[in-house]
Amino acid sequence: MPSWGFCCYENGAQAIFGRLREALWEEAPLAAGLRGDGRMEALEALMGQACAAPVRDAVFLEALRDAALLASLDPAASLRCKIRDDQRGLAEAAVCDLYRNALPRLLFMPFAAGTENLPTEGFRLLFMTDLAPEKREGAFVDFTAGQPSLQLNFPRLNFAQRTLRALLQPLGLGLLLSMFNAAGHAAEERLGTRKAAQYTDLVAWLMLRRNFPANEYAITGPEHAQLQERVKEYDSMG
């Protein structure tokens, strides 16, 4: 089977998309990025007709989406998936599905898939043939067996991760993501896309303030101090 690969990452504010053609990576900037409104249209244009649910197992698919959400909320975390060289369609479908159903609208996880070495480093959403279940923060998925398996490794959760994880079971991912995206839109209007995407703790706080009683979710001292500064910044831009 011939080698194949595709990837997407950001160079500053510019999104770069690449495909492997005859063992060489060909890359070009995207006219639109993969943050905010319109990113699914851009992603579907890149992937063609591949954007369907990647697996039929509804329970596993829900767990995969939940893991992707938690990984997206911490720049140090990743979702790494081992695939066979004939599972390109699964990789394309999974990227589309996770961006559509699991990742907050402002967050971008650099993604890559394929059978060859990557053109750069720093990818956080990976579908590769040579991955091993290393103890990296985030999640590891093995799609090479008959039944896919998921391993989680989140030794430390930040305020946004703890908050959303606690709400996943009672609310469900769809409703929770809708609420988080609404709060993210409010932050984006005042702070801009990049800063709002970085301030996931602020977005989680805005979501809680809008929808839930106060002081129900734990926060550490350093997290509280950082959040206070970000709330002041947010309020000053109103």
C-alpha cells in the first residue's frame, strides 16, 4: 500500500495544511483557519466526503469525544491514535468528527495522520501507524485491533478540565459544548480569538457564572489568582 499522510498546524496566525505526495510533504496556507465559525466547512473542503462518524460503537465514540475535549483544554495534553496503514478513511473521519462534536469552537489541536515521518513537531491530535502507548499526558487509542481501546492519562487536571469533566455526565457533551462555546464567544468579543482560546479557565468561569450557582467547583490558589487577573482583563474590555 502506498505511503500517505496529511497534517494541519499553525504558523503564527496562519493555518498550514499539508499532504504527503510521492514521499514529499506539500504544504500550503489555508485561506481560513480552523478556529471559530466556518471551520467545519473548511475542514470538509480539505477532507472531501470523509467526514462521517469514524466508528459504529456509540459508547466508544462518546468516550473518544470526551477524551478529545479534555485533551483540547490543556496545551500539554494530546490524543494519540495508533492505526493500520489501510485506515486512512478512519483517520480523516475521526479528525472531522472530533472537530465537529468534541473540540470547542475556538480551540485548535494541530493534527496529523499517516504512515510516514511528519514535516514538523508539536502535533496533538495524531493518527499514525508507529505510535506506542507512552506515558504522555492525554489519551492513547489503539485502532489496530478488532475492538478499539482507549487509555487515559490525565495526572493533573486544570480548572477548565475539572469543571467540564464534572459536568459531562449530568449534561452530556453536546449541551456542555454548546454552553462552553457560548461563553467562549463572549470572551472572544472582548479579548479576540487567540486570547479567548488561551483563557480556557476564564471561559469555564463565564459558563459557570451564566448557568450554575456560584462556588460549586474547586479551584486551587494559583488558579484562582490567575483567573482573577483574567476576569479583570475581561471586565476592563467591556
